[in-house]
Amino acid sequence: MTRERTEITIVGDDDSEIIADVTSLLFERDVDIVDLDQAVREGTFRMGMQVDASEMSVSRDQLREDLDALGDEFGVDVTVRFPSNCEDRSIAVLVTKESHCLEALLERWENDELSADIGVVIGNHDTLRPLAAEYDVPFHDIGDENGTPDEDELLDLLAEYEIDLIALARYIRILSPEVVFRYEDRIINVHPSLLPAFPGAAAYRQALEEGVRIAGVTAHYVTTDLDQGPIITQRAFNVPADATEADLKERGQPLEADALAEAIRLHLEDEITTEGGQTRVVDPNATDARLGAATELDQANPSEPVDSREELTAEGDDTTAVADD
């Protein structure tokens, strides 16, 4: 969402009949619809709207009240997010037991390197409560004895702390559509592989089993398709001969923290946008964003030979090379 647009999200049972009623309600209040999308996943319906409310004929509170009443009529939840300034935004960091990504984010926040506040840390275990306490950040454990999270409690906490962005700092749980649909394009995860390779659990082990020479990590937006959301940043490293899974974790964890922190910065500073399931830099000439590997990699790559024959290098050409006589 751009800061100039208001975002309306409707989530509930599959009931697309609400679309016409919402459209009429907004029209009557001089709110212009800029974009609209809808989806259904596992029986959960989501409709997202970006609207221009700058000339609306009612107050913000009245618009929220009217949409809430309509939501009650259809038995769905309605969330309205008006444009906010950078300093008003708040991050929720979701964690399990690994501390490296959380610690990196807390350090950057303490040093004023994040364009938002870390409002709360939420875990499905209590392990990282002391780390959050060091930085005087509230911590909530929403997991049972097996680490299974209570997502109703999670949603309540996200609403209570008025969260704008969710960072999954090695949160080893899959978020349900109930959560993802409410915070679409506002959840960033870090995964220990160069996606789309090795999605899912035990990614470092998968890489070893496949014998890769280069491994890495990826920060990406979360969608309802596991580890398939738009990629934001990636970092890579060489896999030593006879490396173990522990070796890969040791090399990868600092890069996980770096990739996640950079992805969050890019999102908060509006330096990236998503189109067609991919992210792109809004203005490549006005950013020092590091999306991929260090520039030293380009210098290390061979520059020759390069096939300069036009018939072989033309885009889309299916010419087959013929050996010289």
C-alpha cells in the first residue's frame, strides 16, 4: 500500500455478495476505489481494496463505523488502515527459539536504523522473552506446551499494538490464511535457502543432500503459498567441502539477519513495490539498496568469452549453432 491510499481489508467466510454493498457504501461517501482484489483460501474469503479517501464526505471514525456495521451484517471482519506517517508505524516480530534475527532487528531499532518502532515480540515459545526484556519490548507467548500458536490471540495482539508490519524472525510456524489475508503485503519472512530452491522445512539439510556448491538465504513477502511470496533480498555463500548442516547454519544465520533487516528497511522506506508477484526497486537511481550478493561477486565472475554473434544472442531466437567447416 502506498502512503497516499487507504486500505480496506475484509476477511471471513466465503461471501462475495458483500462486494456490491461495500462498493455502494463507499460511493455514497465519496470514496473512490483505486484497486480491488479478492481471493478464497481454505474456506476463508478475503477482499482487499485500495481507495482514495482524501475527498470523502464523512470522518474517518464514521467510515470505520459504517464499514464495521456492514461487516457485522455479513459476519466478516473489516479493517480500515488510513495513510500513516513513517514515525507512526509499528512492527511485530514473531519468533520461536532462534535469537539471531530478533537480536539484529532490536539492535538496529535501538540505533534508530529502522523507520518504525518494534512494538511487540510474539513467540510460540517463551525462550526469547529475556532478550526482548533487555530492550524493554513487550513479549507475549501465544504457544501451548508443543509450541502450537493461538492465532486468535495473535490477531488480538496485532490489533492491540496497531501493527503495520509483521517480521517473521525465524518463526517456525506456518501462518494461516486468517492471518495472512489480514496483513497481505505486510508480512516479511526470512528463509534459509535461495528460493525458489528448497522451500519448506530443513532447507540447509536439503541443500546438502542435493550437493549444492552455493547456498543462501531469502527474505520475502508471505503469501498463503508456502515460501512462494515475492522475493525482496537474497544473500549467498559458498558451501565448503564436507560441510555439515551445522556449518551451513553458522554461515547462513548472520546472512539471514542481514537479509531480513534490509528487506524490512526497504519496505518501510517505500523503496520497493510488488507487481505481478515480483518486487522491484521504485527508483534504482535513488537507493543504495542491496538486494542480492555483494558487488565483489560481479568482479570475481569471468567477463569473457561472450558469444557476440547476433543470431545466437538475439532474445527469443531459437537458432541452432552449426559448426564451422
